[in-house]
Amino acid sequence: MKAVKSMLIILFFPLFVKPIKYNEMTYFNTTKETGSDLKSNANKSNKQDDLIKSFFKLNPGYEVTASDVWINIFETEFTPLTSIRRSINTLMNLGVIKQVLDEDSKPLKRVCNLYGRKVFVYQLAI
């Protein structure tokens, strides 16, 4: 198993991966936004998905947690960890990434550095 050991190079994500074709369900409008606010939030959500997809494509053998993704891509921004988890869920539903399974075919969990709790581990699926 390979784990993320340090910061990975993420500067040129848009050059390597084609954007995902989205439908309305990749942004969950839980705050009932409308108009330009809705469009702006949906665009941010889609960009997060593209960045996270690129992260997995550039690191195909790595097994990472949502916190690993946040640390390597978004730590210096004001992006909540819950947004990273939303994006991971979206990408799993699109078949881009998958949960890593243990030897008993159960979702693998490992201790996350941020909170000291066991969390799911993900890797590129395609």
C-alpha cells in the first residue's frame, strides 16, 4: 500500500485531466440559493471535483483519506473538509474513485492525522 507521505505536486492539474461532464446533482443546493449565487456555488463545487479528480489521476497508486486530499490541495484555502467529502462522494458515484477494501472486502479505514479517528481510504478507480 502506498500512502501520501508529504505534499504532492498539484500545480498543473487542469493541464492533465479533462473536466467532468456534470449534471444538476453534483451540487447540492442545501441553502436554497438562486440566480448568480447558485451558479457561483455550483461552479465552485465543480472546480473542487475537477481538482480532486486531478489529484487522484496524478497519484494513481496512492491510497488517501479525505483529510489527505484537503491537506495536499486545499489546506491554505477556506474550503471545509465536508466539501472534500462531498466531492469524493460525487466522484465515487461517477466511478472515478473508489473506496479501498481490506482483505475481508470491507471498506478499509485508517487513522486520520487531523482528528485521530479512523476514516475511509480512497484511490483512483479508472
